[in-house]
Amino acid sequence: MEFFLDTGIIEEIKEAALLGIVDGVTTNPTLIAKTGRKQEDVIREICQIIDGPISAEVIATDYEGMMKEALVLAEIHPNVVVKLPLTEAGIRTCKELSDKSIKTNVTLCFSVNQALLAAKAGATYISPFIGRLDDIGQNGNDLIAEIRQVYDNYGFTTKILAASVRHAFHVREVALIGSDVATMPLSALKALYKHPMTDKGLEAFLKDHANANKK
Ligand code: E4P
């Protein structure tokens, strides 16, 4: 399973990179806006820190505009993955880009039918937003399971990228289901390390070691 970091904040990406287990980064227009910088500059800098897929999203909503932006984004670095919304224009752009061997991440996916369209269009990644489904009283993890089943039924190679992951329990659930990737904020990534029994056990080991080595 791959772990992506879901942020545009360079300091967070540098901190996560030191952990040695981050495979890529996802951004979106909201995350880029939080940086107060131009998307192109942020993406270029991220590509210098993490050697893996870096998602950068188009702003245009029409096919011609998406294609134009996508080609500019793809030129930034070979690791750039063009993120496209799950609309008619987004799926058409996805097909065109995958025919040109440009990597794509189809985002804002909320149904298995939408995920099917992305796979048909040759998307590299599909991003189902599980946290936002939970927010409206639906079960985001169920969507990951449905997409897993449908993709496996037909041998689609589009990778399931669980997005809108908010906490460690989401990571556990999508890992059990078989999501290919989870993208998460740094807080969720760091929460994966934590267990009170680990802390308690380590404290006891260190205490016993110190007592045994008293002069
Ligand atoms: C993923 O690609 C999205 O950028 C992100 O996971 C959205 O998360 P949110 O629903 O917490 O904003």
C-alpha cells in the first residue's frame, strides 16, 4: 500500500519525507490556496523533496481549458500527475491524456459508477473522498469496497487512492479493504505510529534497564 501526503505545505512535506515512508503527494486548489503561492512553484518544489507521484489539479471546467492546463502541469516534472474533476469534461480529458501516456488522478469521486467511468478512461488513480461521504452520513469505506470489487471484476488497473482521509481509523479501514493508496494529512500519518501499549511497554523496558544498570 502506498502512502501519499495530502498537503501543499512544504515544511510538512519535508517533515514527512524524513519518515522514509511517504510515496507521493496530493494537492488540490484549496490546499494550494492555503500556501499563498502559485501552484506551479509549489509543485516544482514538492517534486524536489519527494521522488514519487505528485498530483496537481486543473482549474478549468471545459475540455479545451483542462487540456491546456494539463499539458502545462505535466511539463513541470515527469512525476506530476494531472488531477481532473469527475465531470464529462474531466473524463474526456482523462482519456485524451492517458492516450498520450500522461498520468491522471480523477478526483471528487463519490460513487462506484463514477469510478467505473474513470477506469474506462484509463485514469492512473481514482480518488474517492471517504471523509466527505462520512460527513453527510454515508459510509466512505463502503465506496472503497465497492470500487475494489468492480475494478477486480474487470481487471481495471486504475489505482484506488482513498482521499479525504481524516484519521488513523480511515487508514486502517481502507487498508483492510485493499485500497492501493491512501492520501492523508500529516496528523493522520503521525497517528499511525501511536499506541498506548507501545508507550507503556517502552517506559517499562527503559525503567528495568535503568534499574539493572544502577551502580
Ligand atoms: C485528495 O486528493 C483531496 O485533496 C483531499 O483528500 C480532500 O480532503 P478533505 O475532504 O479533507 O478536504
